[in-house]
Amino acid sequence: MRGTSRACRNTGNTHCDSDSFLKGIAPFRQNIVVVDECIFTWYWLADLCARENIAFVLGHHCFVT
């Protein structure tokens, strides 16, 4: 069964930090999978998700829609 996208944000060049991210996903936290297609700045997000026990997937931009 496929999931439903509940929040999709392209932050572009805007600043995103751990607190802002966790606040943004708070309503969906129970059953969330975070997907990132960024090439250079995904490390901090993967580390944060690991610390917070949140599933994280790094996807190629051709397959993330």
C-alpha cells in the first residue's frame, strides 16, 4: 500500500535547522518517512532522523516526485 504525502516542502536556498524541521513534522511524527533528494546538505537531516528514530530515505531526483 502506498503512503500519502502529508507535507512536501522545497526549501530551496532557505535556512532549515533541526528545531524548525522537528516542529514542521510534529503533526505527522507517528508514521512518517522523510525523503530527501538533496545532493549536498542531506547529512544533517539523516543524522537528525537517526537520533530521533525517524525513517529516512535518500532518493535520486529522477525518482522523487
